[in-house]
Amino acid sequence: MRLSKLNQKFEDDYDVMIVGGGPAGLATWLYLNYLSPEIASRTVLIEKEIYPREKLCGGALGGWTEEALKQLKIDMDIPSVYIHTLECRLGQNSCQIEEKNFFRIVRRCEFDYVLAQTARKQGLHLCENEIFLDMRRNKNCIYAKTNRGVYKLKTLIGADGALSAVRKKMNLPEKPILAPGMEIFHPADAQYDPEFENNKALLDFSPIKEGLEGYVWHFPCIVDEKPMMNHGIVDFRISSKRHKANLKEIFNRELKLRNIDCKPQFWNGHPIPWCKNETNISQHNILLVGDAAGIEPAIGGGIHLAFSYGEVAAMCIIEAFSKNSFSYNDYQLRMHSHILGKYIHKLTELSKIMYTDMNKTLDIALKIFSKK
């Protein structure tokens, strides 16, 4: 990267850059601001798109998401469908968890927008339509190049999703496993989509019998004030030795059972990344958070994990500034000793049984969700 020919007007303005304005990136800044406003004031977040922007996601605010929002004093008043019943199905068998307001389904474009606006009001320096391009380390700092200039930083946070550009530039020896996923939004039909009227979310593990190491989901949601359904499928591909399931064939069949005739070219596709426990997610001056670091391959829940990644990263950054040492060689240990790492490790181990022993699939699913 040649710095001499670039506009360097931003060079000395910030000490920390967060690349990516999704939940993980915004949570990192919000926790920084919560724990150390002084460091947060010297942090810039760049987002390649302009809010509100579409993001492919089931939109389930589960796990400890609501607790994190409350802790950070974020009022997430957006259109939501509260789920009172979660059904997990495998062929003719099923199990249910019934709990009022067990979790809620939102649209990511609205969720991320409110999160970004809240952070802005708290003082976040947010640069939209700015794209991370390259980086170079020099002594105890790092130069980050974007489409607008070059930043001289002490810490760079990769929060830029499953196909993280920051992660690619780190040249890590091990890449995350990308679980393919597809989804569509479709108007709710009372005859075929009882979930909307019943405030129910359905996870169907039946295609495990066809080699799928994942599930099909049917979530009620609201799009432009209209009752809709979010239908999707994911294959975590836990075992590299097993024959890969035909996702398109399975998903197309599931949609037709719902009286939906939507050709594959109109489906939305996105990967869900998960990593093995030993995978490194930091380097000198650099941390990865959220999907850029990896989530778990049992359910693939990401939003609650994004907040925990933000919390762990913020604590590491604060300690790094206090010691003026930015090796971040303890980030992995901190992550694994936090509820974040313990949760990912536990679900990774459970997934190996969940998708290979159908006699235990529903029991494990029930175990995971009953410990919300």
C-alpha cells in the first residue's frame, strides 16, 4: 500500500477504527462508550453502505440480546413480532417451548438503523459509504486505507461480517467454515402460515434425513407494516465427509408446501460463519468480532453473540490503552472464558451430535432453547 499518494487528512484524528456497522461493530463502540467514553471519542466506525440498509438475517432477538440492550440503555422500539411458542420439528415428532415474549422477530435493517442512530446520539463518529481497502502495520500502529483516505491507528476492529475484508488482509492460516443459507420474505397466508396468528416460530430439522446439517425456519415478521413470513434454510456442514444436501431442492419443496412459487433466482443467499475453537481471531493491533470472528454451528444465532463480542473487545481495548500495548494476545483467552466463548464451545460440541444422531436432535434443541 503506497501512502504518499493518498489523502491523509484523517491520519491523526482517531486511535481506533471499527470496520462494519452491524450489531457487532456498533456494540463494540457502545460498550467502549459505556466503559471508557474517552477512548470511544477517539474511535471511528466506517460502514460501506448507507442506513437503513438491508441485511439478510432471520432477525430473532434471542439469547441475552434484550438484557444487553437494557444494560446499554437502548430503546429498540421497532416493529416486532413477539414469539410465545417455539416449535422444533423432526418428521412426525416435535417439541415446544411456550413462554410469553420468549423472544421477538425484527427486521435487521430497522434494528441496525436504530442501533446506529442511538450510538450517533451518544457521540459515535460514523462514516457511511466508506469502504475498507487495505492495511499495513508499522511498529506499534496500523495504517488503514479506505476509499476516502488513510488512518493511522492503534487498533483496528474487523466487524465486517462473514466475508470480512479485514480478516482476509490478516492472512490467517485457518478460514472460517461458511454455512450456506437462503431465505425469502413472503406475505403471511393464514391457511399455510399459522405461525403468524399464533405468534409461533418453527425450526424444522426434518431434512436432516436427507443429509442437511441444519434446519428450515419459518418466522413471522412485519415488513412495511404488513404481516409477512421469513422462510429460510441453512446447512452448517459439520462433517466434511458427509454428502452435501441439495439445499435448493429441499428449500423449493418446503416453499411449495406453503403454496409459494418463488424461483431460486429470487431467493436471498448469505453465509453463516463458524470457527473451530483454536482459530485465531486477533493479531497485533487487530481484533475480529461478530461474524468476522465466527459464531456457533448449532442454531447460528448471531445478534446476542454480537453484543458479547462487543463487550469482550471493548474490555481488551481499554486494557491495551492502559498498558500502551496492543498485541491483543489475550483476546482469545478472554473470549473463551466469557459467556460468549463458553456458549459457542458448548453449542459447537452439541451440534456434532445434533446433526448426526437424529434420536437426540430434538432433545438437544430443547436443551439449547430452554436455557435462553
